Amino acid sequence: MPDTDYIAIEVAYARPDKQLILRVSVPAGTTIEEAIALSRITQKFPEIDLAKLVVGIFGKRVKLDHRLANGERIEIYRPLQADPREIRRHLAAQGKTMGRTRKTDQ
């Protein structure tokens, strides 16, 4: 029987044209940074820059030294192409919205 227990985690990354969720078994106590390396996701997505990596667990931002628990999913975030607040300001100046409608009393 091996000395190390393993946990099951997922590593997720998405681009507009392609997305991937990898299921990986890693030693208990593995950090996010170590798990990303073990998943080899950077071989499929070479644009992932480990030096500038922003990650989360189920939508909550965490640091690379976070120790993983069984069943967690690492989400690798891409940089924003545009600031959403700036887009809203620009649309408001043109009298437009981002697709949401407001209910008005009639």
C-alpha cells in the first residue's frame, strides 16, 4: 500500500474557441501551482503564463499556494480584454445597456 493518499481534483481553463476540464489525481497536500504542473494543461494551452496566473476554486479567487482538498476544481482565469465598468460607461453614454432591462412602473 502506498504511503501517500491521493485526492481527485479538476483543472479547468477556457478560451472563446476551446475549453477543457482535466480530472487529475494528486497527492494529498498538493498546492494549486503543483497541481497545474501535474495536470500538464500548459501543454494544451501554451498561452497560460504561470508567472501571471490568476486562479480560483469554484469562482472564488485563491493563491497558488492553496492546498487542495478532494473534489476541488481549479479555475485558471484569462486576463480581461476590457474593463466591464468602462464598457458600461461607454454604453451608457450612447444610451444603451448591456442587455439587461429594467422593470418600470406603468
